[in-house]
Amino acid sequence: MDIDWLISRAKETGTALELNANPNRLDLSAEQLKKVVTSGVVIAVNTDAHRQEMMDHMKIGVATLNKAFVQKEQVMNTWTYEQFQQFTGHKRTLFE
């Protein structure tokens, strides 16, 4: 994957990049996330859970974010509903 191109396109289009916290996937790596952080692109953490116990993958995602020195303001999962609406430009809502 060309991470520099992906970050560039995400920044250009106002798109968040996903950290898939499933330990079998772990897309994006801590090294890649460091590049995302410096670019100002927003990150969304996904557990890729298919069963309840897989929700524990969030701990892996958070550890990866910490390893890359990602600040909570850059992680969509920490936002209020109003912040989320502002990011999406009110084009979508959680309750449509």
C-alpha cells in the first residue's frame, strides 16, 4: 500500500483513515499512523468485531495509537456527536 498517497487523498477529500485493531489485520501500523498524525488526517478505530469478545481488540487499537503518539482529538471515536456532525458536514446522521 502506498501510505503517502493514501494520506494525501484522505487529506484532500476530508476522509478519515481507519485503524483496524484486529490483531490479525492491524491496518494501519504505528509507523504509518505517525505519518497520519503529522498530516492532520483524522483516524477512526475499528475493532472489526464479529463476536462480543472481539470488542477487546479496542485495547490493541488504543495501544497502537499510543505507540504512534496520536492525540485523542485526532481520533474520531473520542468526539462528541456534534463534532462528528461537523466533520461529516451534516451530510449524514447516526439516526437516519
